[in-house]
Amino acid sequence: MPEPLHVLDPLASRSGTTLAVDVAGLRKVFRRKAPRGAPGPRRRLVAALDGVSFTMARGETVAILGQNGSGKSTLVRLLSTLLLPDGGSAYVFGHDVNRSPRAVRRLVNRVSVEASFFKKMSAVENLSYAARFYGMPPAATRGEIPRILGRVGFPANRRSEPMENLSRGMQQKVALARALLTAPVLLLLDEPTTGLDPRSKLEVQEFIKEIRREHDATILLCTHDLAEAEALADRVGIIDRGRLLRLEPADPLKAHYRAHTLEQAFFAATGRTFADDTEDELETELGAGVDSDPDDERGLFA
Amino acid sequence: MMTGMRAELIGVAGVVERNLYLTRRYIWWELAFFVWTVANTLTIVFIAKGIEASGGTIDVNRVTSSLLIGAVIWAYLGIIFEFLTETVAWERWEGTIEYTFMAPLRRAAHLTGMAAWAVLYGLVRAVLLFAVVALFFDLSMPRADYLTAIVVLLVASVSFAGIGMMTAVLPLISPEKGAQLGFVAQGLLLVVSGVYYPVDVLPTWMQWIAAASPATYALTGIRDAILDGVGLSSLAPELLVLLLIGAVSAPIGMLMFAAGERYAKRHGKLKRSG
């Protein structure tokens, strides 16, 4: 039985449209090991997301800024049905991520900081099998894969090379191609340019702009990069210790904190600068050897 | 409905396609693994000649053939279990598991694809292994009904895949130890199933477990077909038991995997670590 669409936004209800993303009081808690010799219980509960609420309109691009361990990746994983929430709700185009994960999966794709592929397989092979999981037959991908690889600027003569021979920038382009191949209406970009050289970073950012211009895609961009957030997003959010502190267009956000730059605004909001220890705060607090950590983001906050 | 079913079938084919690519890319590993398996099988099958050489009185041809069948089925079972268990472990290592699990493909279709590839690959390897090792011996199997043997193996494969899915859940629950626990389960199953010896030499409690193991019936049926030329109709009791175990184990395997997936998503265990 199809699940009834969930519409919270009164404006969206009146206009007869459904919100692209509708998150209310979302919570996710993880159990982590305490460091050896630390007082108290061996495992502690740590809130990776603590009552996060926001909405996104169709076609909107929202950037979420936050340090390592702030909850960005947990949010992306919850929206892509890779984690189950411990509280609150999250809807993607009216479909509950918890109750109707398959409906959500048809609408969503994701690019993460690690361009995860079968490293021995080529770009074309990785994209081919990934497309099958979305019901795309060989007849559909035979022409589409070269076309989409061409669009992301992937050289045609390297399509058959194993992924392990490609640079990080090249791999990230293939990751973008994989996400776009399934024509997602919600694109989740989790630090897509972290660790890339300046040229690759610029190319990926240009491509994201192109997606914005030419496709009916809604984009949630989680990033460390303040300039990237400001350049690509309609609204910018600041997340810290699992709490979304503020979400609005960059200029009002800066004005709210009486800041000239997003960096100053971030400092005013969180009480920390970018030069602060970039180690995952939760890991620093609880020590190494933590349990499987879904928010163990890589790269530096810079 | 048809569109949905078609999409699922394309997904099943996608799993097979991916493993075909991987096999091609790792072809030298495949060859090395095959040579190792041939050597391993030979050390077992030569035991019959060794017994004769040390003064034992046995039907060397029959014992050699019986050991060969046992070793080939052991290798086949190992492949089924390994593929099903290691696909999760391997996908986590490559980091692709999150992309696989966020695709709209039904888990049943995903697991069916994994099982289909394991059976296809395992069958090719089993036939090749049997043929290559048989070349080392002057074996006489005049009454062998190979077609019946393959039918028995395919019917048994449903049960093997069902049990394989149960073990495949282990790396989801315990990323570090899950795959190893899968090997333990595989070993326990095979030790009671009469791979190299009749089940009735086992202690009574082990014979009870053997009665529930699909490998017991598969080995009996395949040996009867190859050594004595027993046809399909005469193997109906074994086939019926295998179908029954398959009808129970496959859905249970899928349910257990679904429960494991929920656990992994609840506790954040899908993400690659290390």
C-alpha cells in the first residue's frame, strides 16, 4: 500500500507541492568506547544528531557547514537510508526514510568524500553494475555511461582503466557520474571536493553549478569549504555537535552574527575557529578505538 | 508490476555482471586459487592409493572416486559460502556497500544475484576440478550419470545458498569477526556431512546434525549417481529432502540478512573502517 505523502510546510501544502526534504527533530545516537582507564562506563552514548529540523524546497541547494564529527555525514546517511534514526522524522519528497526506504532510494543518490569503487574494475564497469541496481538495462547504459563520463570531463581513453590507476580527482568525477546516472531528484554531496587538488576541486564545483542550472535536482551539500558553500548554495547551515544552529542565505547568516565572512559567522556560532584542533571532537573526548563510527569524516576543516 | 519485476531481474543480472568483471580482473588470482585447489584435492584423493600401498584392502577405484566427489563438493560448498559471506565483507572493505545498500534493489533480489553467481561460478569450478583431478588417476566410472549428479547439486544449491545467506549476515553484525565466524559455520556443517567418510561413523549427536545438513543428501545423491548410475527417479527421497531444506533455509536466510541489515543501520556498521 503506498504511503500517504507527508507535508509539513503550510506554504508547500497551499501550493500543492511537496517539500524535497522535511526533517523534524531528527536524532541519532551512537554507542562509543571510552578510552582505556577513563572513569565511568566503558561505553557512552553520544548524540551524533540532536534534534535537527529543517526543510528544503524542490530545486534548492543547501550547504551544511560543520567540523569533523559535527553530524554532517550522519545526516546524509540518514537521508540516504543507510542509518535508522533514533528519534524525529525525515521525509524525502513526502516519503518517510524510515518507513518507505525503497521509495526514497529511487529519488536519492549520494557522492561522499571517499569515492568508493571496486578498485580493480574500470569506470565503465563500476557505473554499469551500479546502474543495474537502479533497473537500468545494458541497452540504456551503453550510450548513457560514455555520455555522462564525457559531461563530467572524464577522458574517453581512460574509461577502461582500473579505478586504482586514477587520481582522486578522476575518481571523484566518476563518483559524480555514478550519482547522476540514476537521475536523482535529491543529490546528497558529502564533502565532494575534500582532498582534491585545486584544479579538480574547481572542475567538480563547476559541474555542481551545471547540475543546478540544467537539472531539476535538489542538492544538499555538506562541506568544510566556506567559499564552496557560499558559491554553490541558496542557504547555508551551521551544524555543531549534532545541532543545526542556523540555516539561512549566506548574507543574512553573516548579518545575524554581525560577521563579514562565513568564517567569522561560524566562529560566532560555535565559539571555535577553523584553526582549532581539527580532530573529531567526539573522538578526542572519548579516545581512539571507538566503535564503528559513522561520522568519522576525513579531511581537515580548512 | 512487470516493470518492478523487470527492474529486480536487471538488478540480479547486475550482481552477476559485477562478479564477472571482478573474476576477469583477478584472473591470475583465480588461476592460482584453482591450482591450489587442485593440489589440495590431489592430496586427499591419493589417500586411497596410499592405503593400498601400505597393505590395506580396499576397492581403490571406488574409494578414489568417492574421495574425489567429496573433495569437489567440499570445494563447491566452500565457494558458495565464501562468495555469499565475503561479498559483504569485501564490499565493506571497498566502501561500496553503502552504495549497494542505498540502491532501490530489493535485498531478496540482491541476495539472489549473489547466490546465482556463486552457483554459476562454483559449478564451472567444480566441473573443471573434477575433470583435472580425474586425469591424474586411471578412474573407471562406467555407470556415471553426470546429468543426475548436476541436477542434485543444483537442487542442493538452494539450501547451500540459504545457509550461506545466514552466514553472510555475520560480517554485517560484526565487521571484524563476521567473515571468520562464517568459515567456522561452514567447517562445522561439512564435518558432519560425510564428505570423506560415511555419516554413520560419526558419534550419534553428530549424526543428528548430519540429518539436517543438505550436504549429507547432496553427497549421497551425487555419489549414487556417479558411482552407481542411480537415476533421478530413484533419488526422489534425497531430492525431496533437499527441496524441503531449501524451502525453509532460503527464506530464513533472507529474513536473517534483513534483520542483520537493520542492526547494521541502527548501529552504524555499514561504513567502511580502516
